[in-house]
Amino acid sequence: MIRVYKLLLSPFIGQSCRYLPTCSSYGEEAIARHGLWAGGWMTLSRILRCGPFGASGFDPVPETLRADARWYLPWRYGRWTGRHIDPATRLDR
């Protein structure tokens, strides 16, 4: 689905992502690194953060999963706010 988005929809929507790496690249890397379940939830949280009132900046995929993340608590895989982003890398200021 991510590749279809990158090939078919992204050229029409535009290349103006608020984050580095872009949300689609983040999703590919998160799923490759952490699997479909955890990576999918991480990607969902990233996409939901990408909005007019969301954060921006350098936001790479975490190397490891959070210590309190469990398969039966999937929302703990994602970062649902932009508080973890270093203010020096913010793009919206």
C-alpha cells in the first residue's frame, strides 16, 4: 500500500512533508525494522501527527521498541505527539 501511494498518489498531492524522513519512507522503514503489527501502529501514529497543528522536524524510526509496548497494547508502539522531536530540528518555526 505504501508503494502504491508513493507511485500513484504522492506525485499529485505534492512533496511537502512536515517530517524527515517522509511519512511513507518512515512507514516502509518501521514495518521493515519492527514488523507489520508494531511498524503499522508506528506509521499510523506518525500519519495522525502530520496535520496543520502537528509537529515537524527530524523524526527517525526508533531503533528499539518502547519497553512498555506489548502486542495486546498496540497504541504504545506509536509516538502520538511531537514532544520527542528535538526543537532544534523543527521545520515549522
